[in-house]
Amino acid sequence: MSATELTALLLFCTAMSFSPGPNNTLATALAANLGLRRALGFCLAVPMGWTLLMLISGLGLGALVLGVPVLRWGVKLVGVAYMLWLAWKLVGAAELSEADQARLNVTFLQGVGLQFVNIKAWMLALTLTAGWVVNAAGQPSANPGERLAIICVLMALFAFTSNFTYALMGSLLRQWLAQGSRLRWFNRALAAVLVLTAVWMLTV
């Protein structure tokens, strides 16, 4: 992979990883409500799920999912339903004492699975596959396996770093949010972001 390609890849990964989305929103919400330690599992689940998704896409299944309308809409609808359910859970937590595992809890496996019902993640994986795995500077690549491995490692690092950064910000706000009704409105704002993301997923 040339220096120009690697630079473009790093810039692309940075923009896509650190821009607000369902993963970053959930990492922030979990850390703000439950603490950084409880959010760490989700921060580790995202790169795990993303790596599996990227491998699947690199093997050609990403194009199948996005190319077959039934599969594409299936991913969309399941992802939208899951995000709306998470938003509803988030709205119900108005105090730190209410944000227990029964109300706001995303397990490691759920964090991994969330990547597979995020249509944005599928589109990102397909873009990386088409732009950097099977192609090299506009020409068919001679080493797609090696390039796929590089991208998986880079994206896993970016996925963890971005989610941990958002979780850290959420945990730093934890004590401030514990006062009055701040947490209620904070959770409602994050729930609104999840709802808007769900609506956006239906349009792509």
C-alpha cells in the first residue's frame, strides 16, 4: 500500500470513526450513566464486530447484502428497531440509580451484533473493500488479502479509540449530570440522536 493510499485511508478512517453515530452515542450514554468501566466492554465489542463485518465484506458478502433489496431492508429494519429500543431505554433513565443493568445495558455480544444491523457500517465496509482492498490506486490489487488485514487492524484501532474517547467524555460528565434533572435531559438528547440516526438509516 503506497504512502498516498495509506494517508487517504487514515483520513477516511478518522472522519468515519470520530463522527457521531450510534456506536459513539451509546458509548457516551453508557459511560455517563454507568461509568467508564461498565462502558469498556462495549468499547471492545465495537472493534470486534467491525472486524468480523469487514472480513465478511472483503469476502464478497457485503456486496450481496447491499445488492439484494430484501437483505438490505432486513438489515435496515432490524437496526432501526434495535436503535429505537435503545433510545426508549435511555429515555427512561432519569437518575444514575435508575440506569442499572435492567434498564440500560448493552452486553458484549449485543455490541458486536449491533455492527451487523448498522447499514452505515455495511456501506463503510463495502467502500473500504472497493477502494482499498480489491483496488490499488485505480488498478486491481495484487495482494488483496494483505490489504484487507491492514484495514481490519487499522479500523479496529480507530473503532476502539473513537468509542473510548466518547466514553471518556461521558464519564467525565457523570458527576455533573448527577445534579438535578441534567441526566434526564442528557439522556433524552442522546436518545434523540439515536432516533435521528434510525430515521437516516431508512433513507440510505
